[in-house]
Amino acid sequence: MENGTLRGWMEPVEPFLGPLHDVAKAFTGLTGVPVDLPAALFLRARLTGLPLPGRVSAGGSCHLLETADGWAAVNLARPDDLAAVPALVALLGGTGTEEPHEAARRAAAADVAAHAQLLGIAAAAHGSARGTRAPVRAERGGAASPRGPAGLRIVDFSALWAGPLCARLLGAAGARVVKVESTTRPDGARRGSPAFYRWLHDGHESLVLDFASGAPAEVVAEADIVIEASRPRALRRLGIHAEEFLAARPGRVWLSITGYGRDEDRIAFGDDAAVAGGLTGLDRAGDPVFLGDALADPVTGVFAAHAVARSLADGGGELLSLSLAACAAALADSR
């Protein structure tokens, strides 16, 4: 990455990166694989020519709205989100001619986020996830002998950025990664930068399956590690149960990445999750602005890779639950 481009993205974020540097070094200590944090955090922005963020995220979909008592992030990442904006304004007591930022000023940040989430829009009150949970939660099952990722089979059901980055790092440590996609719902990252997608999935096998056929459960049965970013009930409908996977063979690892934890139904993307965690900068007026590009995504990917490597070194047999918002909060809380 060019020095000028790197400097512009790194300078606002660097004060928060102490914990992430520690996690990356620990991953290297366990696997021998160095983590290129600038590439992990900012390669997508460089490849796509994204502008530095402000009140609007680098990708352009997430907006910081001033509220009656603070700030909230509302992420209009999908066509359905944009279509739901009039309903959001109405829920906030606005008129048909008002913009969301106008209606939000009369409401509490928590209410703005709650109304948006009710409509299926990823949203969060600023700092609402700070102090609510650890970045990594582990439920231990049957452990085996300590080992590293080399030679293990990873089945990766995740999409977009956090899970695939974790898989990339573990693949660099010698794991065999099989990326699994649905015939009806391919990875949304395919619609973005082809070069970035290739970088994330370099050297990985690809399987596109009919999820209604029972084939995903058969693929999981052959795995040592599963990476997923789905609500638990969605996988159970496919006959895939994390607890059964772990019980079937000692030493396996199941990694679950969600916005706010496996027990939460709220959705999240990288920018709004970063705001939930309080991982934001300040403008000259002292008001929050976005940092980086969907920053909670790559931050969580690095945390996740270390969590899996650490679990394997301890014998595995764990269900690891990572939250985008909690990983962002871990960096915000370090200042």
C-alpha cells in the first residue's frame, strides 16, 4: 500500500490499535504467520478508491445522525433499507417531507436505533455496546491434544469480511479452507472489488451448494473448524448444530461471528458495529466521525483468527462467539 494512502487511513485509527497489535503478535507467536494490519484494515479502501470517512462512512451507506441525547448510526446498506427510510421517519414522529437526520434530532439515540432495527436496518446508538460483553466468549466441550491450524479442514460459511479474513489468516498458517456459499445467496462481497475478494480468498476451495439439499450438513461433518456468521436458528434449520459438531469429535472448534452475540437477533455491519462499540474519531467540533472502512469487520477478523489459534493450542473443543460491536469496544476502551 502506498505510504501516502496508508498514512491518511492509519493516523486517525492508530491511537486505538494497541489491543489489535497485541492480538496480531499473539497470533504470530502461535502460528508463525505475521499479520499485515494495514492491509487487513485498509486494503479494500485503497483498491476501491474510497474517500476518508466523516459523518458518512467510507463506503457511503452508514450515516451518523445527531439525536436529542447523542448520536446514532443508521446503515442503509441494502435496497430494502433505503425503501424503509420513510417508515423510519414516521416511527420517529416525522412528516413525509422530513429527512431522517431531521426526525432523529427529536428522539433519543437508543430509540432511533431501536426503530431502525425494527425495520431490519442495521443501526446503533453511539457507544451502546461498551462494557456489555468480552470480545471473545468461549464455551468448552471435549478438548484434544494441542495442535496448530496446519493441515486442518476449515469450512467457512461466513461472508463479506470478518469471517473470510479470519479464514485467510488461518489458511496462511496451513489450514485447508473450503468456502461454502448458497446457490441462492452468494457472498455479497462478490459485488465489490474483485481484487479484494481474490485477496481474501486466495488459495481457498469454493463450494456452491443447494442449502435445502442437506449437503451443507455433510460438508460440516468433515470439518475440523467451522466459521459462520449466521443466527443459530438459521443453521439449525439446515440440520447443523454447533453443539453436536463439537460433541462428535474432541478438539474441533466452532467460530460464530455476529453483530452483538449469538443470543441477539440484531443485525450489524462493520460501520454501525464500530459506532456501537464507541470506536469513532472526533471532528473539530468534538462530534463523532467514522474511523476507517467498516472497521469492526477486519478488527473482528483478526480477533477471530487469534481466538481459533489459541483454542487449538489449548486442545480445541470450543464454541467461540465473537461480536463485531464488542471487538470494536475493546479498542475504544483501550484509550
